[in-house]
Amino acid sequence: MPGPGRPFQKGERPFGRKKGVPNKRTVEVRSVLLGAAREIGGMERLVAWIKESPQHEYAFWTTMYPRLLPVNIQGSGPHGELQMTLEIKREELARKLEERGLPTFVFGVDRPTLELEAQRRIEGNGSDANGRQQDEASGGGKGDGTRPAGPVADRRK
């Protein structure tokens, strides 16, 4: 039974397109693109274009082909993640990257190393020997009498 202010049942579609029916313009644009692809050579021409250069092959695999893959992929891992094992020797990887015009130097180091220099305490930076900040009341001020040593008197009257 519809509630107040709701003249239709939940999930009911009395107007508009049925669920899953594509927009007419989308259907038309798709058919125009398919017709144009057939006119310029279709699959044979696309394959020839891909084989023309490594950049074309790269464009195919990185921008065109992924659009054909399903959006939701369920893997065999415990939480649905994909599990993959790839075994390739460093020399073979470098050769394949070089064949495709990709840099091989990225893989020249097994693990990046980070060298840190010990931080030294700088004298006169406002810290005492234990690294604690000194305030003026505990002797951390200039010591030249320019600041009052005790509490400031209330000058409001």
C-alpha cells in the first residue's frame, strides 16, 4: 500500500523507459560507430593499425581493450581478491621491456635503500641538555633583563 505522499508502490515504474532499455540516442550513436568501423576496414584494419608501431599496440592494450573487460571481477582469494603468480627472469623482463621501447632501468635495483642521518641537537635552539623546551621563567630567556622574570601586574583599573 502506498504511503502518504507516495502514489505508487516501491519499485513500480508507471512512466518512462523500462529498466534496462537503452536511450535511443545511445543506440543510434553505437550503430553509426559500428557502420563507420566496417567502412574503414573493420577488424582487419584495426589489427593492421595495432601492428604498425609499438605505440599503437600500447594504446590498444591500455585504452581500448580494458573497456571490454567486466567491471566487477571476483577473484578466488578469501575476500574475492585476485591471486596471480608471475615468474619471469630479470634478463627476460628487461629484454621484453626494451623490445617495446619501455625503460629497463626502473628495475635495476631490487629494493630501494633509504639512508637517514642522525639528527644532531643544535646548541642554542631553545632546548636544554635533555631536549626539553626551556621557557623564560626557567631561565630560557635572553637573560639581559628585557623581559620580566615574574608575573606581569594587571594594569587594568
